[in-house]
Amino acid sequence: GIQAPGTAQAVVVPRHSRLSFPVSTVVRDQTNLAFHVHARVGRVIAEQSLYFDGTNGPAGLATALGAMAPSPGWRIPTGDAQSGASATLAVANFANVGTRVQVVLTLDNNTTVPPIPVTVPSMGIADVNLSQRVAAGTGYAINVRAPAGSPVVVELLQSWAPPASVTGWATTFGATTVAKRWAFALGRVDNTGDAQLVAVNVSGKPISVELLAYTAGDPNSPRSAPAQAVSPGKRAVFPLGANGVGTDQVVVLQSDGAIVAGRLVLGVSPSMTIGLPELP
């Protein structure tokens, strides 16, 4: 159920500044927690930081911006099921009535996974262990559908441990909108590890997706990687290193149909994020 710790209410955030709330100081220890940050006056940006000390998995740190509002539809394109990877999908319901959602997984290897029905209680959270649903060695996209009158908030938490190519944690909220162009101010953190942009076709028809890499001061920019034909519901994956994308380039995924795009970095510290959509 809902809790409203007194020390976290009516807190003043001075202008042009930030405050941090160590969760363990305001809420008793428990497995699942979801947070709603509400500004009584003005507007704020809210971010979560998750620290893992290695007790129940690999050590690491994961951060993510909060979602601006619940939605009946969420899409996450960057699921990774390599050996050693583990993923949990959290669905939070902040409404006064319970709801039932469907989680649909689309795998790169054309394996079919039946839709997963999930009951989410009022003011509660439901977890879905995706590692038990997806065979090791494939990438996948996630589509969460809730009734129109029962919006939810969806977040993916993923970890990597040996024999995975990296060790650590990453988390991302899903996208609630679709667009034909998605931008990323940063493609690769450094020249080590694997970084990739991923687009999932949500248009319902075959489309073409291409990667554009912009270089400051280059009159021939952007250079494009070979376009990929993508069937409805499937993913297009663009490894940035293999396509010659440097660490100082702005990258864009564009298509001739609606897509949702994200970035997965498997380097010294893993990270996942949704791109910035270019809306009409």
C-alpha cells in the first residue's frame, strides 16, 4: 500500500539546486518500492539512483530519470538475454483500483513467447522475471499494454554477471510515444565494450531504418550506416563500433514508419536509455 513518510513531505527545494533522499532513512527495508514525486508549487526533475553492494548479485550503480506520468502503453527496445544476464520488469499502479496488464515480448530469434498477463494491485507493484521467459543468447523488445482507464508505470532492471561480457546493473523506463526519428546526444562512452542503438518497428507494416552519425564541422555529415529492413514488431540493431561511430558524434535513428528507439551500452558500466523522439 501507499506510505507518506513525514520527513519526505513539504520539503523545500531551493531554485537551481537539488536534494537527495536516501530511501533507507524514510522507508523501512522491503523488496519492492515505487515512488511518486509531486511538486506542490513549481516543477522539478526526479531521478533515481540504485546502488548494489554485491550481496544479491553483481555490484554496481544504475540511474534513470523518472517517468513524467503513468500511461496505458510502454515499450522498451533494449532487452538483452546473453548468458549471465538477468532482467526484471516492474509494473507500478498508482491508482485506487487494481488493474491487469499484458506483457508482450518479441525475440530476435523468432521464438514466440505467449503474452504474459500480470495483475497489479491498487497502489502496488508487480514484478515479472523475464529471465525465466527468454532463452539465453537473444535480444528482445518489450511491450506492456494496460486498459485505457488504468495507466501504469513500467521500468526494466537488468544485471550482468559472468559469463556475460560485462558486469553490473542498468535500468530504464519505457517509452510512451512513437516517432520516425530518435536522437542520442551520445552514442559511445569510449572505444571499449559494445554500444548499440536499437529500434523496434511499431508501425504494423515493413519499414526501413537507418543510422545517421553527425560530426561537428564536417560538411559531409551525417554519414549513414546501411539501412535495415524491419518487419512489424521486430528490432533493428546497429552496433556503433562496427559502424564506425565515434565517441564524439551525435547519432540519430530514422525510419519511414513509427519506431521506438533506445541505446544499450555494454562497457565498463552498463547502461540503457530511451532516445529523444522528434515529434511533429
